Amino acid sequence: MEQKQMIISIGREFGSAGHEIAEKLAERFSLPLYDYNLLREIAGEKKVNVANLEPYDEVPKKGFGSRTVRGYSNSPQENIAYMQFDFLKKKAKEGQSFVVVGRCAEEALKEYKGLITIFILGDMDTKIERIAKLHNLSEKQAKEMIIQQDKKRKAYHNYFCEGKWGDSRNYEFSINSSKLGLEATVEVLEDYIKRRRQML
């Protein structure tokens, strides 16, 4: 029996372990994972150096001084965002199944029946502990980093999407990874995705 298309979209707060959860789900369902590696694929297609694209990945468009003429923007942030959306849409249109982290996928791919949308959040103290350990920072530095990164993610998402970043109404499943811990959160999500897959 042919497996139906399944696209797992993971939105996440910085420090919530959302990326690691996405990696584990991709592994458990034997699916490719698209995150910042999207840029490598796009750079390969466009024959450009990926290092030229990386500074603009999931970065909000700067409002002043950027404009769009005949459908082309002079904002690198906007151009790279749309390149990623187009890449994901192409994969989805081809019928591919995959896991994608961020990149406004819950809206960019909303027309696909096989889309499962998840948002991972976490308690601030748990996120601070995780980021401080990962990046060798003080608690104060870790908190500042979390606030700054989430501010960027929110601005990026809300510029390109109608729905607001982190608003539970825009995702079918939101979960606080701090409550159960990483492994149990993955297990809960795996069970949910299996049940959803039966309904596709």
C-alpha cells in the first residue's frame, strides 16, 4: 500500500529543544529534515556560496530602504525567505514527505492535506538552563539570547504569515517540552503523528 504524503511542520521557541525534537521525529519516521540545510540546497541550485545566504536565514525584513519592483525585492531577507518557501512548495508538490523546522511552513504549505503542524514551547527557566549549557553562557546572557532570538523569529514569521507566531490557534498541536522532558515529548508527538497519519 502506497504511503500517503506527510509533512511535519515544527515551529519552536528558542531553547525549547524544538530542533532536536524535529531531528528525532525525522529519524523515527525515516523522513528528510529541512532546516538551515535548505540554504545549502538552494545555494547548490543557484550556484552561489551558501555563506552569502546564511546571515539572512529566518531574519525579519528590514522595513526601511527596501522596496519591491516588478516582483523583485532588494531585501536579501525577503528574497531568501521566498526561495525557501518555493523550495518547500516544490518538494510538497512533488508529493514528498518531510519534516521542516520553522520557515513559516505551517502557512506556506497549508494547502496540503498531509500537513501536520506542531509548536514547541518551554518554560523560561528550563530554556535558560539549556541555552546556558549549550552556548557556555551565564544565565543572564542566556536569557538575553532567548529573548533576542524569539523576537527575531516572531518578526520574521509575522511579516510573512497571516497567523501570529506561537498562537496555538495556528497549530494543531502545541506542547511545552519543559513539562515532560525531551524524550517523553518526542514520544507524545510520535503517538499523535501516527494517529494523524491514519486519518490522512
